[in-house]
Amino acid sequence: MKSTGIVRKVDELGRIVLPIELRRTYDLAVKDAIEIYTEDDKIILKKFQRACIFCGSGDDLIEYKGKTVCANCAAELKSDK
């Protein structure tokens, strides 16, 4: 893990501001979704990107019964019947 040397305080509503340098570096725009993970004593923020629940691909995605599946996996599932 790389330290940026940037320190921010949590406000009374539990919010922090991500510096513009980090938002530009990680291509974060206003209203982008962020996933929150925890590991030991760490809080990890990751830009949310939809992906296939089977292979993790982000290409040619479709929604099926509330799940995200790529076209390749959907075709594979269809041919397994």
C-alpha cells in the first residue's frame, strides 16, 4: 500500500473529502459509485464497476433476474441446457 501523505478529518456526518489529485488519478467523477471494503484495520475504497458474476468481465453486460452476466457467459449458460 502506497502512502499519499494526505490526511483528512471525518466531519460530524462521517464524511471525508477525496482530494482532487486522487479523483483525477483514479478517474472519479461527481456521482460515481464507490465500493467500500475492510481488511483488518484498513478501509479500502474502490471505484465501482459492474462486472459479470461468473468471469468478472466488464464487456457486453446484461442484467438477468437482478444479476449481471456478460454475453459470453450467457451464451455458455444457454448452450449448457
